[in-house]
Amino acid sequence: MAMEILNGYDRKGIEKAVSLLRKGEVVAFPTETVYGLGADATNSYAVAKIFEIKKRPKFDPLIVHIGDMDDLFNLTEEIPNEAYSLAKRFWPGPLTMILKKKEKVPGIVTAGLPTVAVRMPSHPVALELIKTFGGPIAAPSANPFGYMSPTKALHVARFLHSKIELILDGGDTPYGIESTIVSFEDGKTYIHRHGAISMEELSEVINPVLERGSSGGKCVAPGELPYHYAPHRPLRIIDGVEEIGEHDSSYLAFTSPDFNPKSKYTKVLSPSGDMREAAANFFSYLIELDREDVKIIYAQRIPKHGLGKAMMERLEKASKKYTHITY
Ligand code: TXA
Ligand code: MG
């Protein structure tokens, strides 16, 4: 794929980026912290491409970048007063807040979590992009898995050339480190990731700000949190429908089954076996199949290449939760 680097301060660059985002493509753009790899946050299929490009072996929840407070109200519920105070002081800017998500936020954006991470960046190119696009943009840092975050358009080009069509160049990112991430629980504010806004600065607005793991803190590190979320029903990985023994069950198939499964409910991730389509459906189907009236969820083994690895990692975790159950 031919890759272009366009000046983000130029109308032409913004318009090209917006037209790619509208087509469900992924574009790299500068923020005041590091460069991000963005897609339409409401389009699961587009978001699946981010994981594919980053080659993440697992799904991490993404930060959703917004352009104004209306976007925040569209994405989240039950915004605590502390969040308003922090937004007033630090937005637009390098502060990310974890809040309860509205149902419509796609599961692939939040890795199946009931919360979503949101920030309003202050970089003029990022803001212009979000506002012209007219909706929220989900973006992790624009590095392949295991690399450092890019602070120059050239880093992104070196990392991801041939994988993306466009990098918006906004020069060197001013902070050069990622945003600070906070969450709220029972009237308390927790820091999840130290970043561009210091604990001292946060404490000027909210006092105290607690370190995760400090006394009484129920929160865990962002890297750990997603994996605590698994279906309530036990899950078993199987190779084919013939292994389904229980009628009161759900079946998460990777591709279309050869014959009718015994399960009450079946969802097919991708009839043609397309990883990207499968990943886009993965979390919402799994949540849908986790029903009161089933005893077990069967999941068809997914080939461990591309996004299949991330999906299998998830299924394996979920299946280990109930190793004592045999069906
Ligand atoms: O400065 C930044 O934050 C950059 C720019 C591009 O905005 N983005 C960034 O994204 O650093 P990423 O994906 O590299 O890191 C986001 C972190 C991950 O560690 C993820 O686990 C955590 O945020 N996170 C996202 N949503 C979360 C949620 N709902 N609950 C807990 N942690 C979450
Ligand atoms: Mg990152």
C-alpha cells in the first residue's frame, strides 16, 4: 500500500484523512503526547484494523479521542463531579478518563469492558481532524506492539509504512509521553497510568488522587483490568460442532458450521473466515451469547494467525476460569 505523509496543518491533509476515516480506514495523526493510529470509534470493522496493523497479540482497550463535551455525553454515562472538574482544568489536553460506557460504544474499542477511556486532545491537528470528521476517533499510540510510542511522523513512517495510507504530519509531539489515565470509584479518583500530567497537577484539582493499589483501591493496572472481564457462563473451546453435548448452550462459531449445532444460540464471527470481520464481531457476540438461560458457551477454535491470536488469547483466558466444569 502506498503511504503518504501530508501536512496536518493543511486543509488538504485533513480532508484526505477524513475521507479515509469515513471509508473505515485507519490514519496516523499527531496528538500533543504521541502519534496515534486512529479509526472511526463507531465502526467495529475499522477498529479491528488497528489491532491488525499493530500486531497486538491481545486486545487492549483503546482511548477514544473527542472534539467536544457533546461527544463525551454521547459515549459515557454517570459522569462523576471529579471528572467534570478535571475536564474543566485539563481538557483539551493529555488527560484520559475512564468512565462508564454507553451501550453503543463497540465492544472492540473497550475490549469488552463496561468502561471507556476518553480524552480531548489539545493538538490543533488532532482537534481539527476530529471536528472535521464529526465524531470520536479511537486510537492507540501508532507503534507496533512492543515498540516505543512515536513522537515524529517519521517514526510512524518507519514503523508502519506499507500498512497505512496516510500519516498527518504535525511535527514533533510537544509532550512526547502518553497521557495520564485516571478512573473514578466510590467518590475516589485513581491514577491508572502516569503520564503527561503529573500527580501534583492533578492533586491541585482533586485531593487526594490515589495510586492504584493504595489502601482501599479496588482498581488494578490498565494492562490487567481487561482480562478480569470474562463471560459469566463457563466457556469451552472446541474444534467443531460435533463436540457440542449440551443443548442449553451457546455456540460462538468462527466460520459457518457444516451442520446445525445442538446449541440454542449460535453466532458466526465471519462466515468466510475473515479475521478482521471476526474481530469486529467478537466482543459483541460473546456478550450476546452469555445468556441467563445457557449453561455453557462453546467457542470454535480460531486459527492463531493475525487477529486470531488476540481472539484465542481471550477465549483461553475465559475457558481457564472454569476448568473444573466438564460438558
Ligand atoms: O497519549 C495517549 O494516551 C496516546 C495518544 C495517541 O492519545 N494513546 C495511548 O494509547 O497511549 P494506548 O492504547 O497506547 O494506551 C492506552 C492505555 C492502555 O494501557 C489501555 O489498557 C488503557 O489505556 N485503557 C484504555 N481503555 C481502558 C479502560 N476502559 N479501562 C482501563 N484501561 C483502559
Ligand atoms: Mg501504547
